[in-house]
Amino acid sequence: MRTLASEERRAAGRGNGGWVFPDLVVETWGELACFTRPELKAERVSYPVMTPSAARGLLEAIFWKPEFSYVITKIEVLSPIQWVQVRRNEVKSTINAATVRDLRADSSRRYDVEADRDQRSTMALQDVRYRIGAQVVTAAHAGAPQEKFREQLRRRVERGASFSQPFFGCREFTAFFGPADSSKAVGPIARTEELGVMLHSIAYTPQGERYRWFRASLVDGVLNVPLQPLPDDAVAMPQAPWRATGAGA
């Protein structure tokens, strides 16, 4: 079975960053975006640029099958980074399987949204536009070459088709997408800065979410994403609850 580690070894002797095919390129844009820092979930604060995990989620909303996975290679920032603060009505509680079972078992029990409502601040990004570069890694059971899945993604991007509506971090922050237009290509912004430790991906395990990280740098408007994240013990996350809990938690 192919893994990211095996792909990295296979790629070591190649050009093009080690990949056989050129990057798949998708441009995406929208009015608002919030790529929430995991350590700041209650009062949401966005990373200044799109994260690789958000880019992968956007591509999966357009086209995905269990036979392959996306690897984000780079994210180009095409619009100036602008911040905006918004306040939204949210609920304090998070739903879990036990609460769902209790609600189904007892028809007289109700969840009171008004009693659980809370107004929270979000530090979001405004008028964003990105160009995503990605590769396809097939699984051992794929039964089809990479070219098939790459062409399927290209056709869906050209038609504007998606399995679900892509969004930028929050479902109400709609993301639009399309192919990169070489006739009126817009280059990355002229901005270079260290972004610190950024979310690389999220692994969903029986024990819960496991965050994986990398050291991010924006160089001339381009965020290059390493194939492998930092070791698990390289970044310490707080163990205390991050969100307020209520009766439904």
C-alpha cells in the first residue's frame, strides 16, 4: 500500500518536487474565510492564509473517492490579506453520540437553542483568493491509475460541479472555484513572512482528533507545504477544554 512516506522515498530522485505529474491547479475565492487556529476555538481567530487541511477539504468537496487522497503541495495567495471582525450567534454545546441516543430514546426531551445560545467574535479574512497546487496519491486498492482521478477532478472543476458546497472554514463562508486561467493569470502577492506553526492536517482516530503541524513560511505570496508534518511530540497542545460546555455537551 502506498503511503505518504513511500511516496516521499519514490519522489527523492525525480524533478518537479519529486512528483511524476505536474500539480493539479484550482483557483478559489470568496467574500469571507476563517481557517480557525485549533488553540483558539471559542473566540475564533483565523490563520492569515488558507491551511493545507482546508485546501484538501475544498478539493474533496469537489471530487473524492476512497481510492485516492489529495496531497497539497503549495497555496498561492492572490489577494491582499485583509482582516474583518464579525460577531455571530452560536451555541455553547457540542453534540455527541450519547446526547443523540438520549434524545431518540425520550421523545419528551428537547434541546433548547435559546437557552444554549451565545454570541461569539470571529476574526476572519475578507475578499480572499487562492491558487491551490495538489497531487493525487492512489491507494493500493484503487484499481485505476492516477490519470483517471486527475482527469475527473479537472472536468468537475471546469464544469463547476461539486459533491457539496465548498466553504472557507465555516459553512456560511461560501467558496467559489474554477480552473486557473492562464490568459489573465494573477500572480501571488508580494509578501514574505514567517507564519509560525500551522495546522498541516487532522487525523481522525478512535481516541479523537489528532492535529499534525508544520512550520509555515509565506515566501513571495506562496506557502509551500512539506509532504510530512512535524513529529507528534514536536508541538504541545493544551489539554483543557477549549469550548464552553452546556447541558447538551
